Amino acid sequence: YRPLLDGYGSVAVYEDGSVRIGRWGRDLGMSDDLVAVRQNNILLVDGCEVNPRTREGNGTWGYVRAGDTATFITWRSAIGVTANGDLLVAAGSDLSADTLARAMWAFGACYAMQLDINRPYVLTTIYYDQPDGSLIPKRAMDTMPTDIGRFTARKPQERDFLYLTVR
């Protein structure tokens, strides 16, 4: 694990279950009720505006393993929050950071950050409650990687993921 860095986009989860997204050191910081933080480069959407840096390349938005390395098109995912506090999650193939930021902004994100990029890593799994108390996992998109249990398996992936539950 690495220390949290000022200026980076961060999603923070608090003891009361609330989630905030913003720039670490400006909008968010350490507090006694902070439970978890995931951080990843600069914000895609900041203060209800698309970040003008979304057209920068690999140095800002991550190395593109496949796809169009000239325009930085690949699988990408993001999380955002609206002015009302509603959470947004987006993912898809053939996206640049700029396209993803504009999509999040179009859906009302005031703050949004990129999560993962490249096909093997972008995965959103939704778990459905069953009458017997078990959970059935389903990918949010059929074209996402098939390893939907990699975060909850017997030997789960230990880091670089985020999960949210509904109370």
C-alpha cells in the first residue's frame, strides 16, 4: 500500500455509510470517522466541470495495454457523485479518459474519478440476494471479464477494488 497523496481523486467511505468523492487534501482528508479510501490519479470531473486534463495521455490516465494507444482508447471505469449525493458508476470499452469524463458529467457528476482501465481489470459485479440468504453475482455488462468472483473468492484479490452495499 502507498500513502495517500494530496491532489489525487479519492473516493472515501465513512462510518455512517456515506460516500464522498473529491480531491485529497482539498475536499477530503483524514478524519476519525473515515473507514476506507481508494485513490487514483486526478479527478475526471471536478466542481461539476470536466477536468481539462482529460485529454492527456498515459502519463496521467494510465498505460493503455490494448486498443488505440495513440488516442488512449481502452476499457475504463469510473465512480462519481452528483450535487444531490447520488452515486454514479460507469464502465465501458473503447473509452478515453475524456469520453468517460464527459459521460459522467452528462449524467450529473460533480465529482468523478477513474477506477480501473484495460479489459482484464474493469469489472463491475452486482450481487443479487436470494431467498436462502445466498448471493448470485452477475457482471454489469456481458462483455466484462468473466472472473466475477475474484474479489470474494476463497483467496480473494487483496487490494485495488471497491465494493459498496445497500442497507
